[in-house]
Amino acid sequence: MLQAPPGARTDWEALRGKVVVLEFWATWCGPCVAEIPDFNKLAASLDPARFQFISVDDEDPKVVQNFLAKRKLAGWAGIDTTGEIFKRYGAEVRPTTIVVDKDGRIVVATHPSKITAADLVAVADGKSVKFEHAAVMDIAASTGGAPSAATEKPLFEVTLSKTVRGAMSGGMSAGRGHISFYGWSAEALLAYAYSTTKSRLDITSTLPEEIYDLRAVWTSAIDSSSLIVPLLQPAVTYGLNLRVQPKTVTRKAYVLKATEAGDKLLTPTAMTSGSNMSSFRKGKIQLVNQSMDNLASLLEDKLGVPIVNETGIKGAFDEELELSATNADAAKAALLKTLGLELIQEDRPIAMFEVSVREGSKKASESKPQPASKP
């Protein structure tokens, strides 16, 4: 146990009568780190006499201690030295939040963003609560089912399929040995697979209108899902019968530049290894273990305009940027105030990707008949 009073116990005899919020996370998990600010606010808003927050990690205690020295994490931090706690609660995906009521019964297992203070108070009051669920998916689910005892797991596997009607859409799950996308459009998958944004896709043909699930699992020594991304390209392009070709065009773009204020305002990441993450939700841009190139890419995705990073700033950062309106003026003001960065419009050569239907993919019935040749 870390951050707990001397002699603190985590058995149910000691915790009975409190609502216990178990947060399964890791220092290498970008989405987990991104949830920490909201997790801290949630814990601070509730009576510690009625609620106990415990974050469970299975890494080396020294790694966790070093992380907590840089980033505040509310509640107690428990180190699952054997992995038994993760197995007992079925916490295959991180982050996963499990809420246990005051009588020791699990009431929900979901993504931490789906937990609210009002719901937790209702649980403490003994009321029945219908939590907003997010799909908590495990590696077995992402490979189409758990393997039988006689079947070896694949060393490497990528699958692309149409999303089942009514299933989760627009979701993503990533961790050591797996990455999955649920209910993504063809355009969104192309942007991710080619590490670009939708604004840099020059789509010259009609894309499929369906939504898809794209999954990759591996058991090799690859320690980062980012190394898998280039291997997703053939799955998307061949699976959807598309051709993608790079090209460069000169056009108006926004250029991200540094100011002297940035030296004081930028916060170096607390993560020493593992995944990175960026997101835009609740009117905020969140960056975890991200570079200035990553920030430019996220801004470009939200503003729909190419953005070029010319800050010259190296390293990775953890940042939150208020951006209630997704327009250039709002972004300029927020960047300068929060991060000490400028956004200036200039002409620049922009790397694009031309997307078209692959030749020969049309049905023969759609081909125009050729006139007979004259004798």
C-alpha cells in the first residue's frame, strides 16, 4: 500500500460500510494517466468517511512511487505484486473502474469517465443506480473469442470486420499486446493507420459508408502499440479496396510557434515509458506523454485545417487545454494563455494522402461494355 495511513487494511471487514472505488491502472497507460485529473476531482468532492478510493497497479512499487512523486493521485495506491487482484476482478483492460457498495457487492465495472459523484452518493444511500456503461473489453474479446486449451494464441494477428449492428461505436482499447478500434468509419481508420488527420486525406472516390472494427494482437517483444500502426495500413487499404498515395501541395496552414512564456507553462510528462494519449472531450484537449507534433496533429484534427509544428520544442508533455469552441481564434487564445504557444497562418507545403478506389475493385456488372471491333 502507498499513500495509506500506517496499518491501513483493505479487507472487507475493515472497509465494510464504505463505498469502495477500485481504479485499475498503470503508469505506462496513457488513457489511465489522462483520467487522473477527473479522478482526483471526483475523490475530493466526496466524504472520505463514506467513500474509499483505491488505485490498483501491478508494476514495481518503485516505478509507481516515482510516478506519484510527480503526479498527485487521490486515495490509496495498492500494488498487486502477484497480479491476483487484477485476475480476481477480471480487469483485463486499463483503465477500468469497479464500484463496490457498502455491503461488499460489485455494482458496476466500467470506464472511469462513466462514474459520477451523484451515482456514488446514490450507491452509498443504498439506492439502485443505472450506471452509464462503456464497453470493457478484454484481449480474448478482441480476437474473436478465447482460445481453447488446445489452441495456441496467434503470435501476430490483424483483423478488419464490419461492426455488428448496435455494438459499441467510436471506441478504442489499447494496452500491452493489443489494440482495438470499435465502430470506426473508413475515413477515421485511414487517418489513424497513416498517422495523419482527416484534413490531409484527399478523397477522390466515394468511401464505404459502413463502420468497422479493426483489431491487432501480438505476443512478440514489441512493447508499444505505436510500432504496430504501419502494419494496420494494408489491413485498411486492401480490406476496403482502396489505394493511398502520398503527395505534397502548397496551401494556407496554421503554424505553431513557441514564445518565451512556454518555458514556464509547459509541463514535462510524469511518464517514463509506455503509451501516450491525446483526446478532446468535455471542452478540453488532453495530452499525456505527447510531443509538440502530437499537439499540432490534435489541433489540426479538431480545427480541420493543416497545422505545422515549428516550435522547436523537444520532449514529451502532460497538458490540459480548455477549448470550448473548435475554431482558430479560440485555439489561438487558449494556446497562448495556457501553453505559451502561438498559432499563425502562413503558406506551407503540406504532405497529403490521395485516397481512391483500387483499380479492378469494381464489379464486372458495373463496367461499361466495349464496342465490338470492326473487321
